[in-house]
Amino acid sequence: MDELRWAEEVAEKITTKMRAVAERNRHKIPFKAVNGVYGDLAERNICWWTNGFWGGIMWQMYNATKDDLYREIALEVEKKLDKNLMDARKLDHDNGFKWLPTAVANYKLTGDDDGFNRGLLAACNLAGRFNPAGNFIRAWNGEKSAGTAIIDCMMNLPLLYWAYEVNGDPKFLQMATAHANTVKQYFVREDGSVNHIVRFDAVTGEHLEDVGGQGYAKGSSWTRGQSWALYGFVMSYIHTGDLSYLNTAKKVANYFIANIPENNLIPVDFKQPEDITWEDSSATVVAACGMLEIERQLKKLGELEQNESKVYHRAAMRLLTTLERERCNWDTNMDQIVEKCTTEYHGNDWEHTLVYADYYFIEAIWKLTGRELYIW
């Protein structure tokens, strides 16, 4: 298989489909498609953690095509999110997911001062969630969640790294690396699997317990959590140059690769019962993005690492080519691309569509074709 030719062909499919999807949904902030039609989450919950990904898709498409439709939609999303940015009770550790693909992407592409301002406000709020006793960023709001941290936050740390890079205040870097070090110690297990949720004493910082969260059970391996850790630690390496973060990313990726099923379709949890066949394609695309980034970083380190990088490239291509062939919908009358995504094992809504799966699939294909806007 000519991988570049394949990626270019998929990129053309994305470009054709997303033009139609964007036109139909230009005034929405989608979360998932029902019967091929996106709803508008902005009408129901403007503070939902996924609300930045539609803007991120739009900026990725604008960067690749220079079609102003995408820029206009992205700016509309960014302005709508001001309602969340000004609601202190609804801001949480997912500020990175909301404002990196929107405000920060806008600033990186256009130099827009409003984008810079929104990004820095979101970063300052995220920094305010840092617990110095336990060296972690609390996940959710409410008194009972004061000591709770989750693996997803590794993907939000780049908002703090960006704030340090543009603002120069070392507190942003210090908080991000302190949290990453805590995750490395308490979330990543010896075999490379990861916890989803870890609870600490909010006053003393003492580690209290590990929680199964959205996976099958305590001690199991929720696959999207694996992918958040895998990609998140690569990001921390990119921003700091700390090789321990790259090695942690490789450790988690190696566990992920070792557990890929023969059909290359990723389950919700690597340890779910054999008679349960639920998939999570969103874990597939996030992991593929992370593996491609590991490959990229290893190639920069030297000949030995460049040979090692092939392991991650091959795994990413296995995942992406299978997903494109078996789990992508290219009908321009249907809003979603990636299908069979699952938010959590113990929910009641398995194998649907999720806007962030489409975002990461596009990002992965853009990495392969050189179209990517790196927003993290």
C-alpha cells in the first residue's frame, strides 16, 4: 500500500464531505449525530467539554483549504463559548479541550488578539484548579470532587504550556509538569495500562484510591483513557523536552499496541468480558494521533530512535486504514464520519458517533499529508 497516496485519497474524501457538513451545520456546535443529523449542543449545554472540537475541525479545514466558510464558523463557535468562559461555576479542567481548538488555534493562525485573550483567560482559570498539596489539577467542581483527578487532563496541559510560552510566567509550566509527574506516578501502572480516576485527600494531597471510572472496572483498561495518556505524555514531552514523558508515552503506547485485537477495532475496555463486543472508535483515532506524534519525535532523536519509530507508525496505520475502511461514513448527506464510538462502558448509549472522533481522525490524516495545524 502506498501510504501517502492512501492518505491523500482520504484527505480528498474529508474535504468533499466536510464542505457539505459545515454548510448544513454552520450555526451549530455538534456533539453527536442521530440518524446522520447533528443536533446543536450550544442550545442545551454550552459548557459541555466537547464544545471546542467543532471549532477545531473548522480551523483544521480552513488551514488546509483556506475556505472562509470554515473560518467564519470557527469564529462563531469561539464567540458562543464566551458564555462558558464567563461562568466560573461551569469552568473545569477541560478548558484545554474547549479553548485550544478554538481561541488558541485562532491566535496561532491569525494572530487575533481576542483569541489570545480568551486562551489566556482559560489558562489562568485552569491554573487556579491546581492543588499544591497533591500536585494535581482537580477535574470537576463540587466539594466531593475537590481531590479528584482524571487521565483526560493530560490533554488539557498544553493550554498551560502555551500560556507559559506566550506569557513567560513559569507558574504555568510548573503546574503542568507537576501534574504530569503526579499522573506518571499514580495513574500509569507498571504494565503501561492506566487508571481513569484517582482520588487524593484535597487537604493533605495523600493518595486515597483508584477508581474505574468510564472503563469496565477498577484496575481494567479503558481504551480512551489509554489514548488520552498516550497522546498527552507526548505533548508534555514536546513542550518540555523531558525524555521521561516520551518514555511514558511509549510505555502506554506499547501496552495499547500489544492489546490491539486481530480485527484492529478497538473495544471500550481492553479487559472487558469476551462476550462484550462494544467498540470505541474515538479511542482508535486519539491513539493513532499519539502514535504518529511519538514517531515524529523519535525521528528527531537519531538513527536508533528512527528505527524504533516504525513500530508506532505501523500500529497507527493499522488502526487508521481499518477504521477508514470499516467505520467511516463518506455519504455527504450524513453529518458524521467516524462511527461506533462509546463514551463509557457502564452507560446506556454504546457505539454512536462523537464529534471529537471526527476531529482526531481528521488530525491524523492531516499529520500524514502535511496539512495539520498543530493546536496542542
